[in-house]
Amino acid sequence: MENKSEEARLDALRQLNLLDTEPSEAFDRITRMAAQIFGLPIAAVSLTDLDRQWFKSRVGITHNSIPRDKAPCAQVAECAHMVVIPDLLEDSRYRDSHLARTGVRFYAGAPLTTRDGFGLGAMCVLGTEPRQASATELASLTDLAAMAMAQIELQHAFGRVDPLSGLPNRIQFAEDLEDLARDRPRHEQRIAVLVDLASPEQLSNSVRVMGSSFTDAMVSEAARTLTSAIGPTRKVYHIAATQFAYLAPPGAEEQAYIALLNQKLDELRSSAHSRFVTTTTVGLVPFVLSEIKPVDVLRRAHSAAQDARSSGNNVSVYSLSQDAVHQRRFRLLNDFGTALEAANQLRLVFQPRVDLASRACVGAEALLRWKHPTFGEISPAEFMPIVEQTSLVRATTAWVLDAALMQLAAWRNAGLDLQISVNVSAVNLLEPDFVERAISGLAHHSLAANCLELEVTESALMEDASRSIATLEAIARAGIRLAIDDFGTGYSSLSYLQRIPAHVVKIDQSFLRDIVTDERKRALVATMIELSHKLGYRMVAEGIETLQALALIEKTTCDEAQGYLFGRPMDASDFVAWCQESPYAPRARRPATDFL
């Protein structure tokens, strides 16, 4: 039993994270006061470790620690009572101790005791002459020990208690979960619950309008509500700015607990003062004690709460398959920055665009491809939506633009009269220097402005219509051509179309897919082409895969076409071979000798 008590005492000591830490003025003040009260040259705040006495604060001592064996402070820690030794040389236990050998004769130590009754060490004073201690002195030493212990608890709480809610934080959650795994049956099943008060967008909008006090009030209200609902025997943890976590009761059944949470969440939403501007969601993660790290419990619970938010549910349970998707997305995003700097991961492929009147290729759309060193070829449909949500989109467009212009310069110098098309995101249109960088790229490769066409989707334009259109107007003034990509899938309003200084409209391939068999689609495509022609646009049909579809498109007086019928996206060398062999070969400005 004594060994178990000592193990628990040492565990309590080490959880405080005080051992081998830097000196602290807060402790030094107490130590100096102790020395002054006793009129003695030596005082210390001493902590009893496994095999040593370590001094958190000291006066009159040059070393940081002494051996625990035959140290009076160890006796204080073990018994958690005051120990007074008038003369160490007259005490059989300590006459040959390290302290006695260094000239110490008098010792008095008051225990540093935790709320659980564990003795951590002592607030001690030492003298080089034998003496007695008065009741007043010992009472003062006891008070100083209490002050030192209060400082220890304060330092422990600092960084473990959230100052706004007053609740234990994420660090404390991790420590408590580790303790639970040690003290409870190792394979006990538990459920962690994470309450997410609002989405980042909701928080940003509310702070922008009402200030940070709104968030503070929302968090304080949620802390009171959750603490009251959980009860005094269980803890609620404030793990992030607007997120709380707790453990469901032992033995809670998952489906029944989900039903209870839905009910409680509806009650919370009906009364919370923030209910009209925020949406609270809850994530659950079942886990087995000792089989998962606390940080992973919180990560999975957070993932479940975000799944609930994206699906429109109140409550969601952690999904391994969904988590795998998010993990892969994060991995791809994290690795894409490296890919931009690598020499062999990113490349461009080129898909020909054919003029229907001359049956000659007049340009190529440059498309980005990524060969991941672990996952292999990654579809742009998977990685580009991720990249476009981050600051990497600027560097990505810059990489594509430079690589496309470099290839176009090589082709044109070799005699191919081609135009290159590059896709541009909504973020690029909001960059203040985007137009200047495009012009600079053209000049660097000695290309005329009309050699480059920038493709922008309707949805991208509407992210910030006024700023986007201002950028497009600057692009048009520079002589760079503009194309509206995926036409028909976005807003497609006539007033909006009239405002865009574009030259080309590309009909989305979804309208061309069943054009041979679907009369309504044929009529719709014909109408779109006729209307766009009247507005002055050159029309391009995407996704042409059969001769029948091509014949129908030609009857509509569409200007250009693009699709697998003419050629799939190809590497630069394959594109050159296609140019040499295809019936839709581009016009040559002079005899082509080297297209690479």
C-alpha cells in the first residue's frame, strides 16, 4: 500500500510540471521571507522526487538538488506534517546526512500538500547552529508553505483553465483522459462529445457587426448551460474558442444518447441569445480507453461536428470513411505546396480547339496535371477545388501561366499559329497585380497579348462581381482575350453577360452530352449560340465526342469545338505529333521544323 501511495504522490508531483523548471520570482519572494522571519541564512521550496530533493526556489544554496536519501524534506513529504530538527548532529537519522556533512545543524520544514493530501515537499529553513523554533515562527512557516502551495496550484491552473469560461481546457482534457485510461478498465468503451457553437463564417460575421463581446457572451452562456446540464460530478472542457467537450456517462448507448442530444440541442437553440446568427452542431466519437490518444479523440470529435455542419444535421457520429476523405484532402493540400517547387510532379497537358469553318486547330487549352510521389496521378477535379480555397491558388495560376506561355512561345517560334487558353480562378481576379503579372509574362516570352486567352467561370465572376469585372476590363484593355467557361451552369443572366468584356463563350459539355438524342437540348444549345452571337461572342462547344454531335453543332453556326473527337488532353510531345498527323492540323505561319 505504501508503494502505491508513493507512486500516486510522485504522479501528483509530476503532473504539476514543476520539476526542473526555471526559477520564479513568485516563489523567491516567499523563500526570502522565510529566511528573514527565522533570521537564518538558508531557505528553500523543496520538492521530493523519486531519488532527489529538487529546489524550486532557494536562498543560501548554490546547487539545484540534493540526494533524497536522509533528507529531512523527504520526511516532510512522506508524512505531510511539520518536521523540526533542533540539531541534525543529535538526530540519529540525519547525523550522517548530506545536510549535516555540509554544516547544517538546524532544520524546520512545513509540508506542501495538495488538495488530495499528497505531500509534494517542504517549505524549509536551515541554520548552521542548533536552535529551537517558536510557535509563532512555525505558524509563519506553515502560512508560507500554504502560500507556496497556492502559487504551485496557480501555475498549474494557468494554461489549463480558460479565463473566459473558467472551465478546464484542452490540455486538462488530455491529462484527465490519460488518467482515466490508467485508472479505469483498459478496454472500457466511452463516448466523447464535442459541441461546436458556430461556423467560422458565422463567427466572423457576428464579430464584424457586433464585436467580440458577442462571442464572449455566447461562450459564457454556453459554458453555464453545459455545466448545468452535465451536473457537478462530471467535467465540461473549453477546448477551443467556441468549442466544448465532455464525456458521456459510462455505459451510454450511442443511439439513445444521440436522441437525447438532439432534444437538448433543440432546447438550447430555442433559448440561446445567439440562435438567430449561429448554428450549434455536435460531434460524437465512440472510443476505447487506452487504445487512442486524447488528441485523436478530439480530432475525430471535431471531424464529426464538422460533418454535422456540412450535412445540416444537429448531431453526427465520427465516420472512419469520411475521416479518410478529409485526411486525404489535407494530405494533398499539404503536399501541393511541395509539388509547386518540385521539378517533376506538375505538368501541363493540352487539348486542341478546332475552328469549325476551316477545320483547323486554332488553339489549345492548357490543363494542369499532378503526379503525386505516393498516390500517383491525381485528378484536377480532386485537387483544384482544395487548392482554390487557399493562398496556394495564386502560386498555382502563376505556375500554369508561365509554363503555358513558355510552351506557346516554343510552338510559335517553330511556326505553329496557335493561341493558348489558361483557366483562372475567382481569387486571381481579386489580386491587385494579376493583370500586371499576365502582361509581364507575355513580354518575358515575347508574345503578343492576343496569343493568350484567360478562361473564367460564371460562378467565379460572381464571387465579387464588381471587382472581378474591373479586373476583366483591365485584361481586355491589355489585349488579352477572355472566355466565359462552363457557360450555362452558373448565373447566365442577360444583364450580367452584357457587362463582361469577354470575347468567347464556351458552352458547358453537359449541354452537348445528349445532343444527338435530346431534341430539347439541341434547341437550347441553338438558342444559346444564336443569342451569344447577337451579343458579339465567339462560341465554343465543349465535349464533342462523336461525328453526329459535330454535325449538329455545325448546323447551329457554332464557331469552334473542343472534345475527345478531336483529341484528348495530351502532353506537349503528343500534341506536336497530333498537330503533324491530325486532319485538324493547325495553320503554320512558316514551315514547322521543331515544335518542342
